Amino acid sequence: MPLEIRVSLPNDRLRTGTVELVDTGTGLRVADPFPGLGRAARNTARAHQNPSGSSTMPFGDTPLGGYKIPRVLKTGAGTSHPANIYGSVGAIVLDPVSGDAQLAEANGRTGLLIHAGRQVASPTPLPGHLMVTNGCVRMLEGDLAALIKAMRDFAFLFPGDVSVVVGAAGPAGIVDDDLNEGDPPDLTGAPILP
């Protein structure tokens, strides 16, 4: 079955959106919608000549548009992507192919991911526990693990498709406008998740 990851982010990037795995042939979801946050830390963006957090410039919000997924990276212990920043279950690499995503790449923006990390210590993580990034989509650790498992279970083919579109707003995330995780994250030599 042809699968696509659909990321719906609200215009108000202080609020969470959704990430879901969809069968494009039938339009049916094969993985429930999970919360995701696609907002960039504004003070960090400002320090890098992007005061508004424009998605088409480095250190901005997650760009809308189309992407291919060439691979899923291993994160956590033994990698260059520490668990506290990226989570420990993997990171989905986003390769821009259309829309603002492609314009952002033309402006020097690379290294966009769907990842976890920076999660509030809580026995029951909530969408409002998601923290800003420097332009990636952040998910809760358990949700990202479930998404990657669904990709495996339903034989997601690489390079797979991702669309990032405007969607409904969920709860507000955690805003730390001084957060600086670097942009772009270094993807060279990063191990692929088995």
C-alpha cells in the first residue's frame, strides 16, 4: 500500500499540530494522529538573522511543502544525535522536494527531521509537553516510536513521502525561545535505524 506521513501544523506555531501515517490509495489512517510541534525558538532565530522565524530561512519554523524520507536515523547512545535533544527511538530525515520546503533548501536550510527529545519528565506525557526546536518537527518519544513501528509494520518504502500542510491547532507547546540545538543537525555518517 502507498503510504505517506502527513504533518498538519497550525498557523499559530505556538500550538501543536498532528503527525499521522496515511494510506494514500484509500485515504485511511494506518497510524493514529500523534501531536507534533513545528515551531522554532525565536531568540535563536533572531540571533541568526531570522527575527520572525521564517520557515524558508535557517533557524525558522518547519517549512510547509513536500518531502521525501530517505532514511530513519539511529539516535541516542553511541550516535552524534544525543537522546536528550533527539530522543532515543530514531529520527526521520526530511529531504525537501516542493513548496516552502524546497525554497528553504535553496536558502541554505538542510537537516530537517521528525524527532523526539527534550521531553518533560512525566509518567503521562501530554501534547503540551512538546518543546520548540530550531526547525524540525518534535514528537513525544512514545508517539515517535509508534509511528516508526507503524512504518515498519505496513512496509513503508524509502524514499517515502511526507507532506507538511496547515491544519487545526492543538494545545500550546513549551516555548523556550533561547533553545539552540543547532541548525542543521549533522547527518553525515549518522547510522541508520535497523
